[in-house]
Amino acid sequence: MKKLERFCPRCGKKGISQESALCGACAALAAGLEFKEIIVTICAYCGRFRLRHKWVESKTADDAVAAVASEKIKHEGQQRTQISSSLPHKNINPGIDLDFDIDVSFGREGYRVPGRIRGTVCPYCSKQGTPYFEGVLQLRSPSNELISYVRNDIAKHQSRGIFITKEIPERDGIDFQISSNKYLRALGKRIRARFSGEFKESARLFTRDRQTSKDVYRLSVYFRLRPYAVGQVVKKGEREIQITSIGKRVCGIDIKNGKKVFLE
Ligand SMILES: [Zn+2]
Ligand SMILES: [Zn+2]
């Protein structure tokens, strides 16, 4: 027999211990705590973390979590919250997210809410030139699936010195600075094979390495995800179009009259 899985009745989260009980996060919200996603961005090299748009030093990752969580978890009234975290025993690496639990005590009750550590390289460490940034992956209109595909792929290659040295949110997506042009080029090919979209690759001379007197290129890989798949039926005005091919342009046929139509 399959074990009965319990869900949080409010948000649908799985793995609830008691019947009709809320998950930790929903229980905390119901008790009057206010918070959104608690993401702690930590430098994998020096342990500095981001707090109110500044980089702050910390002795341990737990200190950083406590500082960020106290900042993010708000409530009315005079009662104080106490925060402790149970961090996973894993290394923090640039470009890698780690999920963990934060224990918040508020009044007489305790709540377990989800937190996430995001490894990165702080500006102090990246200035020292150690994590050398070579290329940039520009994702536009990315889906969560595409972003996690990229993060996972980078995680798989970290033992080869591949990591995200910086993430820059853009109006319509995100830029990942990546430590290897060679890897970035291969990643671009994999993205292109797996997702449909507009793809561009360009390289420009960035600098000349003084020690080796070799030219250093900065590679840019641009990928704009298209929300289409072959076989999918989409509406264009009053017409229904079935997509037949996705190349430089998205092409389909009008279901009613069989005529060829370009969608983009
Ligand atoms: Zn819930
Ligand atoms: Zn640092």
C-alpha cells in the first residue's frame, strides 16, 4: 500500500506530519509573522553576505542566516522572535542554492520555515581576480525550468572550476557571468538543443593578458526563450495555429484552412 501523503491545506506542501495541520511557513503566517522568500546570498570565498544591499562580514553562515531572517521576518507588537537555523552540511559554492530550515520562535510557539542559501562571489573577492570571469550567458524571458537547467548544469561542472561569478538581474531576464568561455560555449549548445528560442553567440576582445601576452576574449551567449513547442496549438487573433517548425522564425498552419502562417 502506498503511504498516505499529507498536504498542507493552505499551500499544498507535501510531507505534513499531522492531519489537517498547516506547514511551518503557513502556520507562521497564520500566527502573524510576515515574510516572503528568505534567501541568504553568501560569498563562497570569504563568507560575507548581503544585508540591506550591502556586503557584511559574518563569522559563520548561521550568523548570516540569523541576520537576514531577522530582517525579513516581520510582525506587529512587542514580542521578539528568536531565530536559529539548521544548515545542511554542505559546502557553499558560487552559483549553487542550498535549501534548509529556519527555526523561528515567536511568543510561546516555534515554527519551521524554509530558507535558501545562495552561494556567490562578493565584489571584494571578485576584484582580487581569483575567480576570473570570462563569459556571460544572457537569458531572456527565461522559464524557471530553463534557469534551473542552467544552475544544475553549472553545478555538475564545478569540480572543473566552472562557476557563476556574478548574477545580474535584467529587465527581461538574467545575466550569468561564467568562469569559462569554453564551458559557456558548450552550455549554449546544450540549451539550444533542449529549449526553443533565439540564440546568438558573439565574442569580443576584452584585454590582452600581460603575462602570457595572449588575447583574452569575452564570450556572450544570448538566448531568448520562446514559449512555443512543435505540435502545440496557439491562438493568433481569431485563428488557431498549430506549430510545425521553430527555426529563425516560428511557423505553423492554420487549423481551419491549412494555410501556412508565421507567428514571429
Ligand atoms: Zn503551507
Ligand atoms: Zn567574498
